[in-house]
Amino acid sequence: MAGAARGGRKPERYQDEQALRVLLVALTDDHEKVRLAATTGIASWERPEARRALLNVSRHDPDIWVKRCAIERLGNARVGEAVPHLSALVADQSAPRLLRQAAVDALSRIGGADAEAAVSAAGSDGILSRSSPRHNGKIMQLTLAIFDQLRTLIYEKTGLHFQDNKKYLLESRLQVRLRERHCKTFEEYWHLLRYDAWRDKELIALFELVTTHETYFCRDAGQLQAFVDVAVPALLKANERTHRIRIWSAACSTGDEPYTLAMMLFEHQALAKWTIEILGSDISEAVLAQARSGRYGPYAVRQMPASLRQKYFTEEDGQFVLAPKVRQVVTFVNINLYDSARLKLIRDQDVIFCRNCLIYFDDKGKRKIVDSLYDSLRPGGYLIIGFSESLHGVGRSFKPLHANRTVMYQKA
């Protein structure tokens, strides 16, 4: 019996240690879905190293959803050591609103004088609030019936699909619209969307809220390097007669991606006398306005090599202002990727970047969008999607190309 015990299953404590080590390693994985799963898993450990790992993820992970998950877990576990970081995040107006709101919620759960001070300051600046819509002193809830009607409307107009387990997310994002439109209940807000004389304007505001705008310069460097190593040399040969490259950055948010591509092409000596045309599109007019301004906070340029930042930006009052040379080659337009008729106007693109966008659509929506992107590419053109995305069961006549630990798709 003793021999069987020694040679049998490892003690439970040993297995726990192994599981924790696996999760800690997974937090450094290249793919955000793996890191997100590890963040969720490690939150259940009441160990100092697990809490330190969560705090590190909330500070440094490049993906906004992984950061948000870590922040939520810090709040749920009431990790007091996170208060200084979360308070600084709330006060940082250049940080994404989604993260700042998550930090407010986490601080509310942690409690304490310092946390409460940060939450109070957030509410007083009129930007963030932890208060849910109330009626007769009661917090209003989004009913399943109204949730279903709202997500159907959003799906029909944008293709974005809110699954059943994302009800809380839609409820949270709509709170600001209920406050601004003085709606006492979600039912009132639904009635406004259907019958108000200015409902079309409100729909635009709604779409602004439900779309995700996280981006930054030089995001996912491996994919960008694959673009330079594989696509650019091929285009130098294919377009040697026209000396022109046309690129579309779809769902470009505040323009960080198309501007990054422009700078990378400027750094390619063989393209010195070529015409570079880059189109940036997004469904949100608000983020496009910021893109056209060419002004960014420190958060947006944090991953940029210092040499590029010094060459193509000037710093003014804590903001980074993009050089006119870069801005001149990028054109921004408001485009809903679910609008197939509008997408027919975009043709003969050499490369299309549509990264970290398809994950928000169901299979039907993905197929519709990918078909439109396929038609917008010239023969032999390239489609580049996010690290965590795939065209499996969705794409049409694309040839996968592997380079620099990433996958690009070429139109057959």
C-alpha cells in the first residue's frame, strides 16, 4: 500500500502548485484568448503570487479585454494593493473609458478611504459614475425582453451580436444613454429608439457605445513584421508598373493602425518614390474625428519604438501630434462593415487589415463581412485579421500564408 501511494497520484498540494505555474506561464502567451482564460483562472487563487500576477496583467497586458478582466478580478477579490494603480487609471483621461469604468467599479468593491476618494473624484468630473439608472430609489435592471429587442436591433443594423451571457455588458454600456436622455427605465429608452423624432441620431450614439475602440500604435508587432516581410516585397513586384500601394484599415478606430502602416512604409527605402494610399474606416464618427486630428495621448504611443516616435511626432502639452507627411496619405471614411452595398464602392485594394473585429460577429455576420472584403481585394491581395481570429468555415478562396508566427490570407 505504501509503495502504491508513493508511486501513485501526486499529492493535492503538488498538483495545485503545478496548476498555478501553468496559469502563470499562460499569462505571457502571445494570444489574448489564452491570457484571458489564464486571468480568469488565476483569480480563484488566494496566493500572493497570483494577486501580483493579476495586478501586473492589469497594468501591462496589451489587450484591453484582458486588462479589464484582471481589473474586475482585483475588485472581486478586494485586493487592497491594487488601489494606487486603479486610482491612477481612473484619473488618466488618456486611458480607455472601458478600463477607467472597470477601475471605478473595482475600487467601489475594494472600499477604504483612498478607494472612495478616487471613486468620488471620478463621479465629480462628469465622465464616470458607478451609479446605475434608478427609478423611485431602485436600481433599474435590463429585462430579458428588452435585452432581446435591443440586441436584435443592434444585430440588424451592425451585425454585432450580444450573446445571452453578455446582457450585463449591454446593460452597463447603456447606462450613460439613459442618464443623458433622462429615461427612467430601459423600456423608456427602447421606446425612444423606436418612436422618437430624433431616433436616427440616438442610434448613432447607441452604436458608439456598443462598439469597441481599443487600439494603439504598433499593435501586434509580429503581424506588422509579417506584412513587411511577405506582403510588401510581393507588392513591389506586382505593382512595379504603377508604383502604387493601396491599403484599407477596416474598423480602424482612432487611426492608430493606418498611421502605423504609413510610417512603416515610409521606412521602406524601396517605396521612397511610390504612391501610398491608405483608407481608414470605422462605424464611429467620434473616433474618426480623433483620427483626423492626428493628436494622441501617451497611452496610444506606449508601444512605439522611440526612434519612430521622435521622427514622426512632435510633443505638445503632453499630447503627441502626428507629422503632416503621415496624415496626408491616410483618408478616413465612415463605413459600417455590415453594409454590403457601401462596401462595393471599395475595390482593388492590395492589402486589407481587419484585425480584432470579426470576433464580435456571429458566423453569419463573419461570412457576410469576409465576402465583402474578398471582393474589395485585387487578385493576389492580402487580408490580415487578428491573432485570435480565423477564417475557418468563414473564408472564401483564401490561401493561408504563415510568417513570423502569424497567418495572413491571400486572395486566390
